Amino acid sequence: MSLMIQDFSVVYRDGDHSIQAVEEATLAVKEGECLALVGESGSGKTSLGKACLGLLPQNAETTGRILLNDRYMDFSNDMALNAIRWQKIAMVFQNGAETLNPSYRIIDQVAEPVMKLAGRSRKEALHRASRALLEMGLPENCYRHYPHQLSGGQVQRSLLAMATILDPDILILDEPTSALDALNKGFVSDIIEDYKQRGKGVLLITHDLAFAVAHGDEMAVLYLGQVMETLPAREMFSNPLHPYTLALGRSYPTMGTARELGGIRGDAFYRLVHQHGRGDAAQYHHSHIQIPESAHMDGHAPPVGCLFQGRCTQTIEACRTGIVTLETVAHHRVRCLRRGIVSILSLQGISKRYDEKTALHPTDLVLKAGDLLSLVGETGSGKTTLAMIAAGVLAQDRGSRILEDRDMDEWLKKDVRSMARKVGVVYQNPAASISHRFTVLDAVAEPLAIHGLGLGKDERKEMVKSVLVDVHLSTDDTFLGRYPHELNMGALQRVCIARALILTPSLLIADEPTSALDPSVQAKVLKLLLDLQTERGLTMLFVSHDIALARKISDRMGIMLSGYLVELGRASRIISNPVHPYTKMLLEGAGGNRQQGWKVPPDGEPSKGCPFFPRCPKGKNICQEEFPSIHKSEHGWVACHFVDV
């Protein structure tokens, strides 16, 4: 049996106020599958779940349809609803302790649906309730306890027993794991998998993204009542297309999380409308986000732009004014005028040679908006060469560079200044990056003058102060008048970062930006870069020889060796499950556990085969003769003859 939600909307009325809780949601819970609903608090998940049973409060107004096994659910007919509740469709509510009646014993409450809805005798109902509670792992001595006498996990298992006692075809679980430990989560997992195996459907409402990925087949991401993206659940962390989906994934800790957690800039708001007197203009009230002046009162939020525009890191003017609908992109549905997360930089077949030595073999690399990719490898592996080609500082011998959908090489020929404004560069040695004759004010403001922006002295100073605030530096005149030799290395590197950001680039290249800093200052600079990524939506290429350091900042990681990119993937996957032997060697070296078998790198140009062969303890003859082909997966790729080594 399936559950279909078609163009369904929910508006809560309270006098002159209205809250749009759900807007034109179209979703399906299919037979033998689990649909996971995820999103921040207030996104409309619970309203949608309750609507499926006709349990919304009286002040809720709905439009659209919900069909159970292709039959329209008539929410005005209580008798018809009672015939399907708990028998065809059931729900486990959030805050289990508040759901149960405190004055009734647990076994009586679990037995109640059997008596009232299935019409069975009290004796049979109690027998079935005992069996249901036993299947949920509750000890017999708990059956006659009152709710307050049970632990949180026991309460949740009691609710699960009640919801499943009549074996409904559709089970709705609202935050079923929010207060549970890992062992109690197992009972919820077992129920979901059992339902799927028996061809029944599950609607899982949760903020536990790892749980949703583990048990969901499809996932729907909600924001302020709108479905922002639907996608295969397994792609939540590896291939999100909507910026909001990406931001949710970055905010969630998993056992495989490598980098520091990022948040979502700004705050969500309720879609709340106030109407002050008949005929007066409506006003939208919320926090931190400017509402368009074109807002009007019609009971719904007006169709003026994307709801996520104030928090999105890739907003353009069309996002503020256009009507945004769900569009099919690959096998996802995405509510984004830009059809998902856009590509900022695309390098195809990039190579570079110096005299008799190849510094960079043909390399492909793509960075999407808000992506933070680290290039990691030994000295001489080609990291900086690739980074400087990406920055436009160095020309490649072969290959193409596309920056924001424009050919970078043609752009450089026609208007080098406008192209250079798109890319900021932070170099390895901050002391060598700024003239010793410049004050802080002069150094940070210099790019404004170089690019001939025609700003007045006061305006330049205000822009410098603004970017210094972003990098957590003082803006008083004393600090602005200091020279590089008067600053410590941490402050000087922050000045370099401010200088790189003054023109508001979309791409930041950071070449070993912390290598000259002590560990405590390193940590502060890394935290700063992560904050800038969140607040500004920067796309960042971070170069480091230290894989332990790179893991704390990276979304993705590329491992470089002798001018080759030999492994690329999510940082969490590379750290927890490295594939290439060279990656394993880097990780062992970072942990101080260098094992026998690893050899020192040879001098000179590598052979025609794998460049790691002379040092690899597991190399075979084929490794010496042939460069390995690339093995791709949804988590990235690796260039190795033996992908299971």
C-alpha cells in the first residue's frame, strides 16, 4: 500500500496571523520503501506527518490531496478516518512521554487500539499488547507501570508497540530516535527494515541525518514548508544538489566526520504574516533576513524569490525575484533557479612542465560553490603548481580552465583585472607577501587601487575595516598604522587573508597558509577559514603537506604524488577508508606510525608506470609498466591497479 501527498499545503490561522507550515508538497511513500523527511525545526515535517492521519489542529487550513492506496482521504469524515487510523496508517509521535496518558498503565494504552479500533475483547487485546511489548524488548515487570516509571527508551518502545500492534500498512515515525541511545535506536531500525521487507511503507521524520541515510530509500529536504530537494537517501552526504541540503550535511556529526562542523549562516524564520486592520499592507516579521517589499497578504507567503536566498551562498539577483519551482536534475528534484550547486572552477587536462621535469601531469578537477578542497602531498608533488594554475597566476601548457562558466585564458587576455577579482590568493609566507613599507591599511587596500575601483580615501578605509572585522582583527587607527614587522605571524597572515578577500572573490586559493604558524595560531586561522566559508560562501582550494591538518578543514581531499592526482574523494572517506597505498602512507606518517616497507622517494623523473611503485610495498610488475586507470565510485576516485589494497 502506498501513500501519496499531492500539492498539499498547510496554513495555521490565529486571528490576523497566518503561518505557512507546508506549501504544495508532493511526495510519495512507496511499498517496501522508507521516505525520510529532513530539515531544521519549523520546516513543516511534523505538520505533514500529522496531516496524513487527519490530526492537524482546528486552526489548520489545508489544500491539496492525500491518497492512501490510491483512495482520497476525506479529512472531514471522522468515521472514515477512524477506520484507517492505526489499522492502515499509524504514527509514533515526537516527545513520547507527553503522548502517553499519565494515568493509565502502559499495557492498557498499548491494548486500546485493539479494543476500540479492531473491536476485540479486552482479554485478547491485553494478550496482543503483552506480545507486542515483548517484541519491543520490554521486560514483563514494566507492562503495568505508568509512563513516568519508564525510561525514555522504554517509553519510545511502548509507543512503537502501540503504533504497530494492528500492523498498519504505512508507519509514520516522528523523531523516533531523538532521545534514544544507540542500543534503543536498534529497535527502531529493526521495525523500519521489517516493514520494508514485508512490502509496507515508512515515513521517517527526523533530524538524525545518519539514521535517515541508513534506512531511507528516498529523502525529501524541507525548508520553511517547501520541499527544496528530493534525492536518493544514500546521496545526502556525497552528492547533494541544493545548497541547503549541503549545509545540513555539513552541520551534522557522523562517526566518519573528519572536518570541523560548519553551520548554516543566518537563522530560519517562521513564514508569519501580520495584518494590521482591514486593507492595510501585510508585514513579514522574522529575524536577520530582509523580506522583499513586494510581500502581500493572501494567506500565504508571496512568490517572491527563493525562501533560502538570505542564507544561501550562491544567491544571484534572479533568486530574489523569480518564482522557484522543483525541477528534475539528473535523478534529483531541486528547487533552485541555478539547478543546484554551481561549478565555480573546472580544470580539464591541465599539465605543466619545467625544462626536463614534468611538474603536473594531465589533471581534471572541479570545485563547486562553497566547496573546500584540500590538495595534500609531499614537497614536489605538484600541489602548488596546480593551485597557481587554478588561480590564474601560472599558465598551463595544455588543458582548459573554466571559471564561473567563462574560459579563464580568454578572460585573462581580454580583461585580466575583472578575472583577477574573482580569485583571491593567500601565500605560504605572510612576511614575504606584503611590502615591508606598507601599513596594514595600505596592504589591505592596495588591491582596490590596483583594480582602479575609483573609491575615495574614506570609502577605502571603511572597506578595509569591514574585511578586518571578518578576519577578527582590530580596526582602530593604531592597528591600521602598524607595519608587518610589528605584527605576530598569526595577525600578519590574517592581514594577508583580508587582503585576498577585499575584492570579494568567489574562489580563494590558500597555499600552505598555516605552515609558518605555531599550532595554537594554526588552529585559529583554520577556524577563521571555516567561518569565512560559512558566512561568505567561499569556494576554497587549500594546499597542505599535512594531511592531519587538512582533514580538519576539508569537505573533499585530493592526494597528489609526483605531479599526479592519485586519489580524490570526501575527506571523511579518505581519512577513514583510504584506498591508494600512498594515501595510507601519508596517514601513517601523520600519526607517527611509519611502518616497515615504505621507502624513500627516488630522484629523477618517475617511470612510465605508477609513480609510487618504487616505494610501494605491494607493487607488482604491472605497476612498473602501466599507469593505473582511474576507478570511480560515488565517493570519489583512485588511480591504482589494486583498488582493494
